[in-house]
Amino acid sequence: MDKRTIDEFRIQAKSVSLPEGVRSFVLDATRVGQDSGLGASSAAGVPQGGEVLLSLDDFSRGSLSGGDDGAWRESHGLDLSCAGENIASISYALEGPHVISTDGSDAYPSIMFQNERNDHGSGTVSYSSTSFSVDYDSQSTGEQGWQRDLVVDFAETDEMRAVEDEIDALESRTGTGGETADDVRQELTLWNQLEYLSQKQYAQVLSETTLVMTVTFDDGTTQTKSYVIAPVDDFDQRYADYSSRLTDLTVAAEESPDDETARDQLQEYLADPPLLYSIAETSDWPA
């Protein structure tokens, strides 16, 4: 199978031609906000009890890609922010059994930050890390000039290989043209299934990883707070329901490209993704 990212598949003319406005809306970053501990913890999402639920869009620019060595990568942008008084800088670090090794070994699964910046005139600077720090007054990725993704590398599973084989068989049968609406629906369904299986790998590694935030105040003192991001209990059903409805709306928009109602319904649905993750604090700030 010719490995492609989910984004590459979705924008192919032969499958689903999403309106450009819709596509850019999906790829827009949504900030995940955290309080410095001087007030109540908060984040983009819907508060429920002692947790804050995050939607998949909070991990922006979702991307799935694979290589010939059987390794896959799930990557989502994460724009973190912190609010408080007299804070000089903030650092974020990953801790847990799957954090990427510094000895260069390729143990799977592994989780890391991928940091990238376009230095005008000298090309793109890109590197992996287990932590990074930012000045308080320039927290957003736009202000920093860096794009930061939370990346998980993992070995291909038997279930993913089976779905890939089905996609290969479908593409071999349909060729490069003449696809029916049923063919498009089947291909979308298979790619959604592949993305779901990748998301499950990603979610599992996330749930076993701690995100540690440390703030340094103007006087040099520090405070630390830890979080765990984990899939909600009914992750499977929520993802299945969302993907099924999204496929229906996407096929409808593809079949009737001039139907504004179909396009609007698709855009409205994309604007309300399912709540798939909860973020829970694992330690309290000192009194």
C-alpha cells in the first residue's frame, strides 16, 4: 500500500473535494488553556465534575502517516497556554514509559514533542524533544515562531494491516477514475477505520504519559503541576458515531457540489467534533 497521510487522502479530487473553507476550519488550531494554579484549572472544552473534556480539534492538524518499515506516526498540534501573576517562563515536559529515548533507540511506541520553525532564508529547523520552555509573554506558537506537535510513533498492528489490504483491493478495482458514490463511501469508511485504529494507539500512549508543567516566577521560585490526558470511557462509540455521520455528510456534499445546504451541514458538523479526551490534574499546587 502506498502510504499517505489522512490529509492527503481527503483532499484528493478523486475522492472527497471538501470546500476550502471547511478544510481550513478543520486545520485551524484551538488553544488548550491551563491556569497557573492561582485560580481554578480550565481548558478548551466542557467542564464535567473535576475534569475538563477536550475535543479532538484541541489537538489540531491531526496527521497519520506510515513508512515501509511498518512504523506509523500519529501527530497533533498542541498550543498550550498558562495564565497567572509574576510568571517569567513556563516549561512543559513529558514523563512516562513511552517517552522517546535519548540514546537513539527505536523502541515503539514512543511519544515526543516535534518542534519546527521556518527560519526565513535558512530553511526549516526541526527537532524532537521531551520538553520545551517558553517565555510567559510569548506563549502562543505564533509568537514563538515554533510549531509544536505531540507525536506518537508505533508499530503497525494486525488490524491496521488488514484495513490497508482492503484499501489496496478497492483501489486496484476502481483504478484512477469512474468511482461510484458507494466506492467513495467505502473508501472513506476504510480510511476512517484506519484513522480510528491509529487514534486508539495514540490515546493509549497519551493515557500512560504525564504532562508536567513548571512555572518559574520573577523571583526565581518555581511551582509544578502534572496532568494526564486520557480517552473518555465511551471513546469507541463516540468516534464510531462521529465518523459514520461525517461520512454520510461528506458523500452528500461530494454528490451535490453545488448544494449549499449539504455544504453547510458538513461545515456545521465539523465545527462540533466529539469530546474524546479528558484532562485530569494529578497533583495540586502548593497552598
